[in-house]
Amino acid sequence: MNDKYMNELNNVSRDMHKNYNGIYLTDNEVNILKNNGFDVNKYSNVKELMFDLEEALEENENDELDMILSSIVEFNYYHNTNK
């Protein structure tokens, strides 16, 4: 395979969401959460993580955590809400 194709595959795989007990996160989101004291493996569902993120954001403003929370809320709405 040529280098351009391999680079594109690597970029796509980096952006793919991985499942952590029904919580879909990118590697970047997981790293940001870890850097802010969140262990994604301790949560048994997405609502627990959303609750803890909301509490953390009430105490301290953090743009990265706010963006992750928004992403999780949107993903949860479109994938787990009966329409």
C-alpha cells in the first residue's frame, strides 16, 4: 500500500469511536477525560458520565470537557432516544 493511503487509514482510525460500556468516545476524548481525572471504564452507562461531567463543569469551566459533554449528549440523543 502507498503511504498516502496508509496515512488516511490512520487518520480515520484515530477518529473512530470506541465502546466503553455503551459509551462511544474517540481516543482524543478518552485522553482528555483521563487528563481531567475521569476513568471511562468505571462508568456503567452514558448517563453516569454525563452527570459527572455536568458536576465538574459546574465547579470549573473547561472548554474541552464541555465539548465532550456536548458530543456525548448529541450522540446519546440520536442513538438512544425513541423517535
